[in-house]
Amino acid sequence: MFLSVFEMFKVGIGPSSSHTMGPMVAAGLFLDQLRHAPFTAHGLRASLHGSLAFTGVGHATDRATILGLAGFSPGTYDADRAEAVLAQIHDTHTINAPDLPPLQFHPKHDLVFDYGPPLGGHANGMQIHATDAQGDIILSQTYYSIGGGFVLTEKQLTQGADRDEGAPVPYPFKSAADMLRMCETTGKSVADLKRANELSRMKSHDLDRGLARLWEVMNCCIDRGLQAEGILPGGLQVKRRAKGIYDKLQAERGMNLTAPHTINDWMSVYAMAVNEENAAGGQVVTAPTNGAAGVVPATIRYYLDHVPGATSTKIPDFLLTAAAIGGLVKFNASISGAEAGCQAEVGSAAAMAAAGLTAVMGGTPMQVENAAEIALEHHLGMTCDPVKGLVQVPCIERNGLGAIKAVSAASLSMRGDGTHLVPLDAAIETMRQTGLDMSEKYKETSLGGLAVNVPNC
């Protein structure tokens, strides 16, 4: 099984990889299909289903879909231009997509939130149609945003395209047990295996440059979040807190007045900075999703700023190790909150971060696997219940606690020799089963949990 590090970590925009980035990507795929069609379309329509409908407004799914149909993509998103294009579409009821004729599209009528039963393939379903001059549908496609910005058509999902292994890689592991056996047989680390697999698909300088870019975007996101103030959009009146906490922590440094547990505040503030930026629609890196985007960068920043002997030269190994673990979770369970609750998002992120931190601190492959298992095990059962459908409460603080759990899991694993009772594979399978058994109202629909027990208007 091969899933590139650049599929697990994608540069994109907030607030959601599945509800914002995914629909934008799906719309772009439809444009590509339309460009190759043997006819000329006159208009566009789209409908959002399941979780995309229930929490679509809070996740800016409608905006993302419209912008995707206008030719925008998450990796090259320009916020200022997006606002101008949206205003133009609302005024003219016309979309001008690259290399296509003007297409009629009235946002209030041609983008439908369908609150009925979800489409059959996944909780995050959407349909996009092209119409002729009479308004008849001449091209239609169903898409599923399956988490982390991954998008599949209905046909691809049915055929298992998300499990397409492609060309062979040197170390194909589909389970943590396979991974550990390969590490033991070859003497390689988890990062070594992952790097070798990546290099079978790309050149070394492209891999190194791509990994450096991922950390650059992550780190810049932290720095922006630590400096920004104000109220987050969406109507909950959630105040940005990262800057205030960070300023207090900076002022306390060197005063010998802080308790040892204050280190937890540092981990939390790095993660909160990222997720406040995400909630504001800023540029983030899915890790493995936007809702869980703060855990991995916060853990890396903790390592660099607070662990003696830390060096930035190890960041590539951190990211490669984390991606290997994330790939196992995605392949064998889910990273989608709409499919398996927040255990699949922050839980997966914590497992990835714990594994990465253990690797750069000199842990063995067994300790890496142990750290990932500890972190995931203690997120099992966590629901996804965002208040008002916004990626703010409880998501922002939850990333801070996810980072703390990741560091604690790495530390615990390093205190042992890697042997433990519950294998990572068992924890991943348990997470999958728990997601299947979880009530739909706790899976990113805002129909249960905190979303209905906290006043949000």
C-alpha cells in the first residue's frame, strides 16, 4: 500500500479539508470533465448531501463549491481574488471558468443543500450537473469527499480506487505489523522505508523540497496565529486566544515562577494558533485533515523549541514517519470525521505526531509503533460535534489536547523497549468498528453532543 507524504499532507485552506477543500477539488474535476465533453454547456447546478449539507454553511462548503466551479484550487487559493469573483457571480449569475464559455449559475437556486438521507457511498456526498440552454441536464457526476481533501467519483469509490496501489514500491506495507517486519529485516527506520517508497515515484530533490515546503507552511501558520487577534468568523463570537496565551508565556520565561506543567500550555498554544488560522479560512496543511491540522505542527514546534538537542534536519524524518502512520489509518479505517467521528481526525493526527516525535528523538521502530498506538487508543470513541457546524468549538482546543497526548505518548513509549499489549493494528481496527457503530448525529452533522447542548445563536 502506497500513499504519498504529499497526499497525507496537503497545502490548502480552512476551515475543513473534507467540507471546504474536497468540494473545491470536486468542482475542479467536473470542470476538467466538461472541458473534454463533445458538447457546449450552458449552465451549472450542484447539490450537497449528508454532512456536506448539515454543516456546509459553517464549513463554507457553498463558497468552496462555487469557487471550485470558477476555477479555484486549494493549493493556489488567492483570498482577495476569491472575494471579487464571488461578488461577481452573485451579481451576474454567471461563472467564467478558465477555458470554458460563460456558464449560468444562480447561487441561491443552483446550489442546493439537501437535508434528506445521505448519498449511498459516503456521508460527504455532492452532485454537480451541466445543463443545456433549456435547462436539461447533459452531464452529471457524483463525488464523495472522503476526508483529508481526498475526492472520489461514485464509480471510483465503488471500484475501490482509494486503494489503488499503482506501480510497485520497494517496501509495500499495509499494516503496522508488515511495517515492523520490514524494519527488522532491513535494519531501516520507518522514515527510511517511507523515503525509499517516495523515491520510487519522484526525484530526491523534489522530495526534499516538498517536505521543506510543508514545514514552511506549517510554521508560518503557527506564527500568523500567534500574532493575530480578533473574533473568528461564523457567528459564534469565538475570540482568538493564541496570541494572548503566547504573550503571557513569553513574559513568564526566565522568571522561574512557572510550574512544570506550563509546558502543556506551549504545546496547546502552537496547535491553537494553527486551528484559529484554519477557522478563519487561512492557509494550512492538512495533517491529516484541516480540523486536526494543529497537532502535527504543534508537536514539531514543541520539539524544535523545547527539546534539548533538537535539530530542524530531522523534520523530514518526522513528516515521513507521521505520513506512514497516517497512511495505515486511512487505508485500514478512516481519517474522516463525517465517517468515524473526531477519533478519525484528532486521534489520527495524535498518532501521527507521536510516531514522528518518537522517531526524531531516536526511538526504535517498535517504540514508534507503540507511541502511535498509545495516542490513538486514548482518542477512541471521540465524537465530531462542532457547534453551529464551525471548526471552532471544540475543535481548536481539541487540537491542543491532541498535541499534549501525542507528546505524552511519545514519552511513554521511549520509557519502554517498544513491547506492549495492544498492537497499533488493533487500535486502528477498533477505531474503524467504533466509527461504524457511532450514531450519525455524532459524525460531523452538528445534530448531537456539544452542538445541541451549547447555545450557539
